[in-house]
Amino acid sequence: MSVEVSVDAAKKNLEDILAKLSPGETATLIGPEGRPMAVLVPLKSSKGTAQEIDWDAEWEALALKIDSAWKSEKSALEIITEMRR
């Protein structure tokens, strides 16, 4: 499960947002243009949470979500390679 949060709201309430996320959940930060800018993934588990998480499936789902939102004609690898030149 993922929640979407504006960058401005994240600036003001980051601790609260992270505290409300359960293991396996993410918070997608939405920029001023309405496009995803970043994904927050909590690294510590909440108290009382003892569920088994299939991290491979979670990361694959996240990769598919990012891929579907990707707007550039170039891949991320091509962009990073150009930046390093």
C-alpha cells in the first residue's frame, strides 16, 4: 500500500508521515507539478507488527509504479550516464 503526500506536507509533517507507515508501505512525494518526485520507505517496523513481508514483490511493485509514471524518452540509466560525463 502506498500513500501520496505533497512535498510541502512532507516538509511540515515528515515524522508523522513516517510513523504512520507500516512495513511494506511507502509514501510517494508529489511535487508542485503533480508528478512523483520521491518515495519514502520506512526502515524500522512498527510496534506489534510481526508480519512476514515479501520484499522482492514489494520492490517489484514499486518498480512497476515508477516505470508507469516515467515520462522521459530516455531511461534512468541513460540520464545518469549523461550526468556523470
